[in-house]
Amino acid sequence: MKKTFLTNLLFLLAILLLTGSSASAETTSVCIDCHSGLSGQLGEIPTAEWHTSIHARHRVSCHDCHGGDPTDYVNAMTAERGFIGVPEYAAVPAFCGRCHVGVEEDYRESLHGQVVEFGGPNCVTCHENHAVQVATIDLINEVSCSRCHSYDKPALIKEEISTTEGVLSRLESSVASLYRVGFDIGRLQDDLFSTRNNFRRLFHSVDIEKIRAETAGFDAALEETKATIDELEKTLGRRKIAGGALVLLLILGGCVALLIRRTYEDHK
């Protein structure tokens, strides 16, 4: 009876932990609850777009950008609770730059940043506002860029950065594979995260000469990271060979044991 009680108690605790974790993960702010019931640009459009975004996947919610109190329906949009609302067009870079500090700095120095006061492109022009997705170089494309100017210069920038971007993506994929098989790749993840962020800063400058001059430095850093990954993958290969050999030995040992048993039984 005591054993049954302990088993039930442990089961109940596990259920409570899982339920609590699930509830926490699914909790939304009053911003989402309220705006989901509205229509158009203040309602289902931004909330539906946010649910598909990279911000939602990283738990960056409405109040993280717009301020306010996400727990209080009455006071959610009061200045006393920090609500700052929607920024003016030219203020968008500073709005996004509260988190994306480095990118904002390079953007400010770029031709884009220098004309934002006159209607030049800001962050949401290329990245959208609520439906923000994982940034890739495919954001540089003729359809988007030609809304403001010819595609000639953006095409050169995309060509210049494409090789390094491809290397970054392949290395990130390799690191993810190593993580899945149990390697401690914290430092590699940090290195790649830092390199990608700094590289993305570089091409927000939209300065082709600067990009050409500094890309080599990023390529050299990635070569060092690749060398570390190659060593870990060699270690993984040796482990696989050793594991395969061990399995083979176990199978052979089982076969030998089976033969010995049958021989013993035949001579009984």
C-alpha cells in the first residue's frame, strides 16, 4: 500500500509539472486576447501575423515592443504602465534598435538610414512589422528592392555575401547535428551567433566596397570554426566505428555462446 501511495504521488507530481510547463508555454498577453477579437489592422491581421513570426517563436510578445502591461485589461495601454504604442515612420529604426543594437548602428550610417526622415526604407520595409521571419539573403531580391530603386547594386551585394552566408548556414547545420548526438557545442554556437550577427550588421551598411573589404575577415573566422567542427566530426566518426565494432563483437560473442550451448546440449 505504501508503495502504491508513493507511485501515485510521483505520478501526480509529474502531471502537475507537465501541466504547469504547458500552461506557462501557452499563456498569452491580454494584448493578444483583446486584439484577436478586433478586425482589420488592429485585430486578427497583426495577431495572426505575429503567431507566425520569429518573435513569437522566441517569446517576444506585444509588450516587449509596444510596452504596456500584458496582464491588465484595463491598464494595458496606459503610459503609467509603460505603453509607447506605434512609432512614427522615421522612429522605427530606434524602436527596433532597442534589441537589434548593432544592426541599427550600421543602418544609421547607410544610405537607407540617411534618408529615412524623407521616407527612405526603414526596418519594416524589408522585414515587415508583425510577420517578421528568420532573415535570409533572399530578402535581397528584385521585387522588393525595385520598389525604391534599380536592383543593380543590391544584386552585387547579394552576390558578394552569398558565399559567406552559405558557409554560415552549413556550419550551423553541422553544429546542430553535433548537438543532437551529445557534443558540448556551446562555444561553437556562441561563435557562429556572433559571426552571423556581425556579418548581418555589415551588409545593412549597403556599402559594397565596405562589404568587400571586411568579408575576408569573416571568412577567416569561419575557417577556424570549421576546423573545430571537422575535428569533432572526426571524433564522431571514430566513435561510430568503435560502436560498430563493439556491436559486432557482441553479436559474435552471442553466436559463440549459442554454438557452445548447442554443442553442450548435443553431448548431454
